[in-house]
Amino acid sequence: MKIDYPMLAKTIAALTKGETDSVALMATVACEVHHSDDRFDWTGFYRVTGPETLKIGPYQGGHGCLVIPFSRGVCGAAARTRSVQLISDVEAFDGHIACASSTRSELVLPVLNNAGQLLGVFDIDSNQPDAFTQRDADALSAILTDCFRNAI
């Protein structure tokens, strides 16, 4: 299935209009994105809950890791650098954390509000190798920016 990002963005904007609670926003985004494309095997958020610490937040799919330090894994790298991590082969990523043995590729995007506060990261795993493109990264980054701008 080819994802319709303009429609996904409109749907998420309509569902989250006026919402500022980051957990409510995360739950809605995880659900909508997860069900928008067959490539998305696990879709969810890791929230910043302490210094250099991410904890699992709302997600869709099987179990995820409960705690991820900024110093480890693809999610940690996205949080530490505040940059998108587009990983075509997780086995080739030094320090990858295998929360699910089926994961072959991963896209992780930092989630910030307008104040520049890092709220967490948005993690999408696929059981297909090289599943994600720059188009996915750009479109999802724009959706996250719009959705979380006023989040607290």
C-alpha cells in the first residue's frame, strides 16, 4: 500500500485539533500512522522521562523495550542528536537494540514542541529490509511538527 501522506496529515490534524497533552497526541499519531501502511510493523513513541532516558509511550504492535538510554540504539541516537535516523538495515547499526527480533529496518524521528523541548522520539519498525525512504522521513517529520507544536 502506498501511504497517502496529505490525507494522513489532514486526518491527524482533525483528530488532534486543540489538544496539547503529549500522551494523547502520541496515542492518536501512533494509531493513525500504524494503520496507514503495511510496512509499519511497530509504531510508537519513547518519551523523555528523565535525564538521558526514554521510556515507552503509546504504541501499536508487539511489546517494545521499556527503557532506552540516549546512549544506546537507534532511538537513543535520535534523541541524543535530535536528528532523524533512517536505518535500512538494523543489523548494520552499531549498538542497535533488538526489542523485536523481526525488525529489519527502522525510522526514528525526534519529537519537539515549539519551545524546542525534546518530548521523545517516534519509532517505526518494519519487518522488511530497507522499508523507509526520505519521503517517509520528510512527511512524518512535518506531521510531527504540526501535531506537537503546542504540546506540553
